[in-house]
Amino acid sequence: MKAYVFPGQGSQFRGMGQDLYQASEAARQLFDQANEVLGYNLTGIMFEGSDEELKQTIYTQPAVFAHGVVLALTTDSFAPDMVAGHSLGELSALTAAGVLSFADGLSLASVRATAMQRACDLTPSTMAAVLGLTDAVIESVCAEITEEIVVPANYNCPGQVVISGSVAGIQLAEERLKAAGAKRVVPLAVSGAFHSPFMEPARTEFAEAVERMTFNTPRCPVYQNVNAQAVTDPAQIKANLIAQLTSPVRWTQSVERMVADGATEFFECGPGKVLQGLVKKISPAIPVAGI
């Protein structure tokens, strides 16, 4: 069974999607539609923008979304038995699986990015990657810090969990996690604490946009970040997509569940190779490639 996975923020690079645009009339039409939907020249930023421009959340999320979805929709061999996406990538996965139209998915990616950036601007907050500890130890350390907000945000693969919270909370957690045996705690260059309570204003704003959109039944099961389970009910998909903004990305658990449910090969659909690396660490015996 073929599993297709879609990356999130952090996979972007200058020139992403340009080869697709030049090689395919269908891709050109979708990219041109993206510029119209957004009301600005997204392809200009993707193909020729500076690294700094591409790093801005308001541009990164629509760019990564557009690249992954256009790649899926214009690849003849795209025939998923199951899909999943990491954080923002869940929107890409839903769109590629037919839950959302390209225009609606892109609109939601833009709303999500703007809302998250606004939430980041309200209160200084940050994230850090924790290497070399079990999930249980990290969860325990975070739970013991009650004077600040600090929570597990991304379960990326065994031995790599990203935590999210207040600046002071992350600093406190870093000390305690190192004392508990972490190999490294690496601060991330992000604008705020994604997938944490700090994103509650963004969740509210995003929810209003989601509720206005039509969600269809997907062509195959979608494994969502919030519960790492196969979901096909449009109402449940909506609820999980909204909850994701303040909940952890259970990527390790999602890949494990996909394998348990019969996935025999994985394909990463989007810029970069981040998810290929994570899948190899989660399920080393399962073949994984990019498309």
C-alpha cells in the first residue's frame, strides 16, 4: 500500500516548484491560480524570493502547500492508499486527497499562516528540539514545569521531540532535560511557540475560516496529527484540523499507525527530504522516496 506524506514549514528553499512550473502546463495553471487566490505573486517569492522572504510564515506556509499539492495533482502515478502531512502538511494531504479544492486549501493555508504569525506577535515564545531522550521523560519534565508554559509540540521520530513554550519555559526545560540525559537541546529559529497554548488566538481565527469551507470525504484515509488515526469523516477531519494548532504533531505515532495498517512504501510529496529522513528513523525497513 502506498502512503504519501506532505512536509510542513522548514522544507522550503529558493527556487522550489520552478522546475514543475516550466515542465507542466497543468502545474502552470495551478500556480497561476495560486497567485490569483492569494492576490500576490507567490510564484515570484518561491522561484526568485530571498531566503529571508521565504522564511516568513505568511509566505512559507502557502509556498510549501502549493508545491506539495501541485506536485501531487500533476504526477500521473499519484494514487494514494493513505496520506498524512506534518503540521501545515496536513492541509496539503487533505487537498491532495480531495477533501478540499485547491483554492480552498490554499486559502486556509494563508489564513493559518497569518493567524499563527499574529499569535506569535502577541507574546514572545519559542521552540527547541530535544535529542536523545524518550517521549515519556520529555513529557514528565514539561509537566513538572508549572510556573511557565512548556509542552511537547512535535513527536518527529524516536529520540527527537520538539518542545514549545514561553522563552523562560524553554530555558528552564533545557536545563532539566540536559540534567535528565538529553544529548542536545537545540533552539529553533522560529517566530513563536507553534502547537502550544500560545496558538489559541490562531486556533479561534482559523476555526472560523475552516467552518466556512466545504470538506468532502477523502479518496483514501487521512492520518491526522492530533490522534495519529485514519480519519475519513469530514466533520471529524475539520475538528482535528482546528485542534492541531494547539496540540502536538504526533508524527512518529502516525507513521507507526500507517505501517501497522498496511503501508508498504512511503513517498514524500513536497520540497526537501525532511520526512524521508524521519520515516527512515521511525520504520527503517519500509522503503521511502520523494516524487
